[in-house]
Amino acid sequence: MTRFDLYGALWLLCSRYHSGRGSRGYRILSRLTLAGYSPGLSLQSHRFESTTQRDMYRQLWRTYHKGL
């Protein structure tokens, strides 16, 4: 696992499910930008860059949806 796998998984989850500028997801997207993260073209097209990133995304998604 690399931080880029984690950043990519977080970016995809937050970009799909944030609920506006005041939301937690939007704040996470802003922090990723401040950390210098910029998603690759494949991730922007909603294609994972690695299997680790995909697995992390799925775990984050399950955790996110349990909290709803």
C-alpha cells in the first residue's frame, strides 16, 4: 500500500459522494489538493490505478454506506 493508493481511493469516494462545499467529503478533497495529490487520467475516468486502490476504495465505500 502506498499513500497514493489511499489518496486515490479517498479522492474517488469523495468526488462521487460529497454533498457540497460544506461537506466532509469536499474538505477531504481540498486537503488532498493541498497535499499535492492530483488524480491520474484513469482515476478521473473512474478506473482504478491498482488493485490495492480498488480494494481500499471498496472498504471505504462499505464503511461510508454503513454510516448513512
